[in-house]
Amino acid sequence: MKVTTYEGVVENGRVELPPGASLPEKAKVYVVVPEVVEIEAPRVAHVYSPRLANPADAVHFKMKVTKEGTDAGL
């Protein structure tokens, strides 16, 4: 089966094909409609914090604080 693809738009309830698109009478056609979104909300990126698979492993990431002198030795 040979397949030709045209992109058209719906105007007044009818599918309008681009100029030059010619189909024979009684041609079998398929209309694929992508998801229609009435009002497109702005896309927002979500950055999630990583989670440990085993919360008990958090002990391995404990911060060690050390106090250093005020003289940098310069």
C-alpha cells in the first residue's frame, strides 16, 4: 500500500489540504489528530532533589566541620 502524507487544517468543520494536494474521488484516507490543547500553559522545568534508596545510608554523607586558624600563612 502506497502512503502519501499531507498536512491540512480544519476550517468550518472541513479538512482543508494545501494547494496542489489532489486526491481522487472515493480515495480512502486516514485523519490523525494530534492532541489538541485549548490553552497552552507555559512549560515549567521541575528539578527534584535526589533521594537515597536507603535512608539509613545518610550517615555516610555526614558533614565534618573543622576549625582552621585565622592566619592563612601568607
